[in-house]
Amino acid sequence: MKSRRVTILIPTRNRADTLHCTLKSCVSQNYDQLDILVSDNHSEDRTAEVVAAAADPRIRRVKTERRLGMSQNWEFALSHVDDGYVLTLGDDDALLPNAIRDIVRILEETDCEAIAWREAKYYWPGSVGGLRPNTLRLPLRSGWRVESATEWLTKVVGFQEPYTRLPSLYWGVLSRDAIRRATGGSLQFFHSLNPDLYSALSVTMAIDRFVWSERPYRLNGLSKHSTGVSFGAVETNKHSPREQFLNEGNHPFHPDYVLVPSSPVYVAEAYQQAREHVPGGMRNPEIPLELLTEHMMRDAAVSSEVVYGQVVEGVREMMRRGGQAADAVIAAHPFLNVKSTDSDLGLSLGHMTMKLDGDDFAVSDVHGAATLAYTIVRLFEGGYLSPRGIAQRALGALRRRVARLTQR
């Protein structure tokens, strides 16, 4: 019989200011077989006090003996889990209420070992990039289905679908058994400096199917601490999350690729590491260099000018190593300087996405945003925010308005 125990891993370092909100979202989960493990990566702030103040017996804090790279800290955290299901929560992220209960119910009903879901985001006050600060971006969708792991892995490494469509420790939940199969008996699981991506690609190689949920169960918090936000920023300094990430002894980037701020090359690097370390992984085809550089340039063309220049240099170097000229693929994708239009608030029926200002709902942190998101999801699933429901209420309001005007 499969263990129903769920372990939430929270790798953290010097982020007590956001960690307390993440812990609030965890201790509010109404699930009895829950462990919350805070992996403290040699923090020097109030992290220990924040964990103690949460005052919940399900929380356990373990501290590294020295400062580790991100993948090493994730590995350290994972080493404390023997069975059940596992997910990793960033220290500026939050779970939606009842998330764990609902996830386990779906996994047991489908007998699957992994689940992934559509991404929801919260931009903390003080964050940079993307939407304006204190903003919630929430997909309005529902339902789930079982997907073929092989089919979706092919789509992702062919750059037909985003990598977040695969189950990961970070944007999904995985069984400890599936993770163990992906290691082939080795004590080490992570073999890439991008542990979230590596977990998705490696475990997908080790399973046959997974659950895809249209409904999100967590908020991906983007704060001033976020490494991903820092990577996309035009200006960085030696104290930025990006520079700390690159200089803290992480796994070396695979020698076949050049580390530049480009999502396609991150996917290719983690995929190649998985091919080399997952049992039977080499049966999966390589990503053609021409396909990779094409998508690197497509993405770079609509990014910042600084990022574009870095990607161009990376493409030139990889093509040179492969004995190919890069001029054609670079010339086909000149820098476009496209401005983002993702800042508009409100409801987009075309994309079924809602973007809300937290100030309008007395929300100022990720835990409050997660509670708000859960309320909106429940309203949507009840039909109140469905396109039909919105149309019916709009038509009703129009009728009342017309009736008032005709009575004058």
C-alpha cells in the first residue's frame, strides 16, 4: 500500500521576511499526514526564529553545515524523505488552502505517481519585472486528466510546449518512489544547476503517465529574492540572487552548452544531464543543435537588449563547437525590442486569466494572495466566473438598466 504521507520541502537562506508567509500557507493545510521540512542553507538572519514562531509540530528545521548551492540544498532536503509524496515550495511561494488534500485525492484516484498544474503567480511588493508589484495572476480553469509522460516529454524537448507542462518537484508533486527510480539506486538525484527543471525531465523519463490539472494548487511568488526574476533583470550586482546562484558552487553547466539567460538552453542542459544519469535515459533522442539555437534566438529577440547580446554570444559559441556557422540563425532573429503588454489588470476571457491588484482586496503578501486565489477558484468552479455566468450577469444588468431608462 502506498504511503499517503506528504512532505513539503522548503529550501531557504536568509529570507525570513517572506518565509513566515510560506509557512502560514503550509500549516493551514487540513491534511493529517503532513511533514513540513525547512532546509536552512546556513542562514544568518531570523530564519530559526520564524520557524519556531510558527509553532507547529509538523514543522522540522534542518540546517546545512556550510553554505551550499541551490541543487545541493535541494538534495540535502530530499535526503530527509524516505517515502510518500514530495513537493518543494520556494520560501516566497504559498500553497492554496486544501491543496494537499485535493492533490492526494487525485493521485490516489488515478494511481499516478506525479501531478503538475497550470501556473499561478504572485508578484510581491518590492518585486521587479513582470506585472506591477502586489499583483495576482490566476488562470481560471478547472478539471484534470491523465497524460502520457513520453508524449509530453517529446513536446517539451521539441520546444512545442513549456517545460512547466511536466511534473516537477517545484510546480507539481512527485512520489518518492518515482524519484528513486530516476536515480537508478544512486544517493544523488540532482545533476543540474536547475533542480526544478532536472526533477521534471528526469522523473518524466522514469514514469509512464502523470496527472495534469488545469487548476493551480500553489502560487509561484516572485519577490526581490527570486533567482528567476534576477536572471531576467537588465542590471545585476554581486549581491543579486543571480550572482549568488552562479557563484555558490552549484553543479557545473553541461559542457555541451553555454550558460546564458535563455529558457531553451536551460531545458537542453537539464535534459542532457537526465539522459546521462537516469537509467535508460540515453534511449531518448538528443536535441538537435539547430533546433535549440533557433528557439534560443526566437526568445532572445523579444527580451531585453542585454539578454539578446548574451544569447547571441552563447549561440555563436555553441554553433562554433558544433562546427556550424551561426550567422544565419542570428540574422533571422534580430532584436525586436517588444514591450510587454502583460500589465493590464482584469479578466481576460480569451486566455481565461484574471489579474488582480492585491490592494483592492487587502492583500499584501503571498499567503493572503493564496487565500484570495482559492476563493476565486471556488467561485469559478461554482459557475460564478465562467464565461456563461459572466455573460448572464452582464445581460441581467443590461436588462435592468434598459428597464430603468424606459420608465423615465
